[in-house]
Amino acid sequence: MSKIRSGRAKSATAAGALLAGLLGGALAGAPSATAADYSPCTYGAVLHNKVTNPTSYKYVPYVGNSPNCWLDWGMSNTAVRALQKNLNSCYGYRLATDGDFGDLTESALKSVQRKVGVRADGDYGPNTRNAMVWANYSMETGARISCN
């Protein structure tokens, strides 16, 4: 089954410009966020807190120096790979960690979104990120330690 979606980023940007002009900075739709506030996730970042958890790290979608970004169907990068790895590690899926956001990744994400109580639209953004648990991996071995 193949899906074809229009350019969500272009639509969200255009809608944001229109709404900002009409409503004085109102919010424009983008996956789980607003186009004015968030950009597409571009890479998977390794987060390591040397103070509170010096022996483990998390691998999460990022853009620039921020986790406040979005992913949706058709995207392909290491940020998608980070999401797929977490869906497998913490939610029991067996997705290919190929970095391609396709039908299976979208279906798994929708299921997790329903489970954690956010809008089940298959789009990843800050609301979904905050509701999900994330895997902690050992700095020494790379093995998953826990999900929280």
C-alpha cells in the first residue's frame, strides 16, 4: 500500500503566513506543532546527561540544537531512524531501522499515540515526544537499559 501526500511543510508554511497575517500570529498546522515554531527533524541526536545519568544516553530526533521538531510520512533521515529504534526498543515493534518514514512506521506511531493519549495522526512532534517513553542505552555496551 503506497500513500501520496502533498508537501506538508509547504502547506504548513503557506497556512502559517496566511493565518499570521489574518489573526496576528495565530498558530498554523504542522504535525503535532506549529509551522512557525518547529522545523522538520533532521538528525538523530545522542543525549547524555553527565550529572543525572552518567552511564547512559538517549537517541532522539533533533533539529539544530533542539528536540522541538516534527516528522511525518515520506521523510528519510537519521531522526526517523531514532524514532524507529525507540518504537522497537520501548514499544515492542520490529520496524526496519532504515530511516524511512513509511506505512509501517506511521502505523506503529499511531498505535503508540493512542496508547499514550495524544492525537493518533501518525505525525511525530513535541506532544508525541513528551508523551512517549524513551530508551536509555548503556554508554559502555550500547544495550538498552530501560525505557522512561
